[in-house]
Amino acid sequence: HKPNRATPDIVVRRATGHPTSEFVIDAKYKPLQRHPDRDDINQVIVYGLVYDSRRVGLAYPRRGPSEPIVEKIGTIFNIQVFKIAMHLGAVDLIEEERKVVAALASAIHTQQQ
């Protein structure tokens, strides 16, 4: 058995220890122009397959207050792909993190129904 070589930045799991991951996220520190690069999408799809996750996300710096924090951009191989935006220049980064976590929780809940 080879060790897992897939190394996403964030893996969100259920507190119950359920074996599947709720969300696998890779952070990108480059500003998003229009759409995520195909290579980036392919990367998180592989992470989703390796971590048995039905939801994957690419996190980018947020461009402005009107940009959604979490936005579904499509589904590939039954894996939902999301764009996540965080305002890195926020005065209160802890509050910004709370907003991102709340938006992710909402996306998980909405997609389960």
C-alpha cells in the first residue's frame, strides 16, 4: 500500500468520523481572471477522487464585495466543483474566515438536499 501523495490544502470531514470528505479545497494565491484554469480543476478533481469527496473547491483571493463567497461552477464525474473567494485584505480576518466557513456549510447543506 503506497502512501497518499495527493496533498490538498484543506480537507473538511464530518465530526462523526465518516470516511468520506465533505469538501477538499486547494488554495490558489493568484487572482482569478474569469474562470479557473483547467489544470487547477483537474487537480481538485483528482483530490476529490483520492479523498472520496463529492465536493471540491478552488479558493482564490476575493475580488470585491459583490463576488459570491462560494459559487458552484460545475460537476465533473459526479464531483461538484466550487469556487471559493476570501477577502485577504479584510480588516478582521477571523470574521472573514467565519463568513467562508458559514458559506461552505451552507453549500454542503444545500447540495445534500
